[in-house]
Amino acid sequence: RPFYVEPRNIVDEDTQERVSEEASVMNSRMQYYSRLTGSSDRLLIPPDHVIPAPDEIYVYSPLGTAFKIHGNADGSGQNPSIITIFAIWNTMMGTSILSIPWGIKQAGFTFGVIVVILMGVLTLYCCLRVLKSRAAIPFIDTSSWEFPDVCKYYFGSFGQWSSLVFSMVSLVGAMIVYWVLMSNFLFNTGKFIYNYIHHVNVTDTDVSTNGTDRVICPYPNTEHHANHSADLYRTYGNNTEDVFDQWWHKTKTVPLYLIILLLPLLNFKSASFFARFTFLGTVSVAYLIILVTLKAAHLGFHLEFHWFHSTDFFVPEFRSLFPQLTGVLTLAFFIHNCVITLLKNNKNQENNVRDLSIAYLLVGLTYLYVGILIFAVFPSPPLSKDCIEPNFLDNFPSSDILVFIARACLLFQMSTVYPLLGYLVRVQLMGQIFGKPYPSVFHVMTLNLIIVGAGVLMARFYPNIGSIIRYSGATCGLAYVFVFPSVIHMISLHRLGQLRWPSVVFHSFLIVLGIANLIGQFLM
């Protein structure tokens, strides 16, 4: 049972990110025992009196931080299955849910539902391969390993650095998506508050429905692959309102205002304060589900089935743009880099496969519920289904009070998660390059300026979260979801003399799917 502590990776309430002198001594002692022999030699396993107490043991997550293990002395977890399932569901649910209706529209309603189910099954299988990857390594105690450790075991330094690169892609991609969404939510929230206070009579320039539950089509005859920086609103009044619209612009000014709020937060040495607000993610997703249900009850269903040809108001059931949905779903179902960590604390380890499968089922049902309802209730006619936005909240005007609450809640929740993501990027990248997460103010500020600058540029010139999600999802998913789990499984079977051609064909097919998924994002 090796025990390994690196000061740069310990996250605790203490703002000084270091371990105690006792922990450092324990680290040296355990390293000494580890080098005497492999853990399979029972004669030289460290005796119980040198094994640290449970409250002193830390486990690394694949994202480059460390968490305390709250379990029994024998390493078993303490969480019942229901808590484990909910933790996995809560971890997977994120901003991707806002783009699921758009993805289903891109693939076609019928084919989109099929793709969601198939991608859920494929990503679950690959996740199970990740979960079982440690068990095939002989003569080594892998109880404290994470998937990057497994990659390093099989592929050496290439596996270590490639896992770092693809992890960076997922993290930085998420931070860019967050910046685009926060700019969107801040703009609409500010617009709502200003119009409400000043009793501004706003006339939307967008094509929209009539009635109390209005739905808008911001770009009725355009593709979402270009910047749409035109104002979504035209106000009629005095010059004060014109000045407000000039200084409160969705893409030209609001993304810059976020720098004042978020850049200082990225420079905090500890992220423990922001970790207290992670529960807001669950609240936000729950409110989105309630919002979608209420909109469905008021708008009703609007469906017609045209299998291969589009009409003025409906898209075909099967479309060639389906790789855009698979790219989004790769990130939507992505938990492969931390699934081992989440399941370590499961009280009944024999139920890991069952609990992970149930969690994936619940996540898939949540995506299908939101995606199907938004697509089905979108009022066609008078609007075309092609008007469904990559962020489905953009299909509702800023004056909608229920959507205003959703945007405000998501804005606050994302503003607390964004520094956490930045902290994980800094700990992982700086730790690998410089050996510590905070080498100097200059290094940290430079990294933060690069990340923030990328977010501002994307919010200014390419504010399409659907495309950003699918590109980053297909890129990181190529390694973590398709290639590494499949190759490691085949290598382990080969070493055991159990590799058969059906397994080679199937897992090679998964690798081809991952490559095709990535290439398809650049062809659509």
C-alpha cells in the first residue's frame, strides 16, 4: 500500500498548499519501503504502524489535484450506492445540456435520439474499460492509481504527457465555453434589469411567436459558423438608451467586463473557497429541467416527420450533420478521467459496474428529456426547427422572467466554477513543468491572461458554444474515451494470452470511431 504525497497537489482548507513535516517524513518512509520490493512480496510490505491514518491519506484525481480519502483504514469506501450514482450524475451534467436540443436538430429528430442512446452505450463501455484497467496490471499495488498512472505504465512518458495534453484540451475548452456563456448571461441579465428599471419599451428585431410565452429566432436565415455581432434588440427612446446599448454590447463590450470580475479570482493560490459552491450545479440543472417542463406545458408539441427532405418549418429525421451531435455527446458523457476517483469511495465495490451503468442511464435520460422536449415544443410553424440555437436559452427573449432567473443562476454558478477550472489548469500544467503550482506571480498571470484572452476572443468572434463543445469533446474524447481504453485493454489481454480476433476487431472499430468523430468535426 504505497503512500505518496506531493506538496504541490494537496488541496485543503489551508490557503498554504503544503503538507506537514510529518506527512513529508511519512512520504519518505513509504518511498523507502516501496523501493525495497514489489508489493506482491508479502514479506516486505510496510507494517501497519507505518501506514498513515485514513485522515492523512490523499488520492490524486486525473485533473492534477488531490482529495482526502474519507474511508476505512482498509481503503474501502463509505458512500452508499445512491450517493455514488448521484455524484457521477452531478459530475457529468454540465453546460453540454444547453446544446443537446441543437445537436438533435443537427442530426435530425429520430436519428438524434438514436445517436444519443448509442453514444451513451459506447462511452459507458469505454468508461468500464477505464474502471477495470488497473486490475489487469500484475505484481503491483494499483489501489491508489488513476487512469493517467495506467497510461504511464503502458506507454511510458508518452502516456503521461499525452494524458496531460488531452486533459488540458478538455479544461481549457470548458473555460472558453464558460466565458462565452457568462458573457451571454451577463448581457441578457443586464438588459432585463435595465429595461425593467427604466420601463424601456423594447421591440425585438428577431422573428418570434406571439403570446405570453414568446420564442424567438435570432438568426433565421444564417448558419452559426460566423460571428453574429449585430444587436439583438432595437430600442426606441432617448439618447441615454442609445448610450447604454453602445456600452452594453453582447460581443463587443460585455466579454471585456468579465475580465474585471474573473481575472483577479484566477490568481488565488487556493481554490477551496470556490469549491463550497459546487452544489449550485445541481440546483441549476434541476431548475433547467423545471423550466423545460413548464415551457412544454405552455407551448405544446409541434412535430411533423419528414424522413429525408426538409420543409420550410421542419428538418428531416436523418441529417448528414450528425457528427456535430456526436462531438457534443463525447463531452456530455465524458467522465473517464475521474471515474476511478469517484468510485473509490463506493461502499460496495462489487456494485461499481452497476452503479456506473445506472448513473449513465440517468444522465442519458436527462439529456433525452431536455433535448426531446425543447425540440418538440419549438413552435413550428411559425418558426423553423432550424432556428434552435446552440444555447437553447437564446431562443427565449431577455424579457422572459423564468429564463431570466435561469440565466442569473447559471451566471453565478459559472462564476464560481470558472476559478476552479483555472486552478486545475494551473496545478496540472505548472506542476508538470515547474514542479509547483505557483512558481511566481509572473508565470501564473501569464497563464491566466492566455486563458482569459482565448475566452474573450471566442466570445467576440465565435460565440458558438455548440461548436466549441464538439471540437474540444471530440479531441479529448479521442484519447480518453476511445483510444487509450481500447489499446490498454488489448495489450492487457495480449499479455495474458487471451486476446482473440473478435476483441481486436471490436476495439479497433472503437478507435476508428474516435478518429472519425474528430475528423467529422472539421468537415461539418
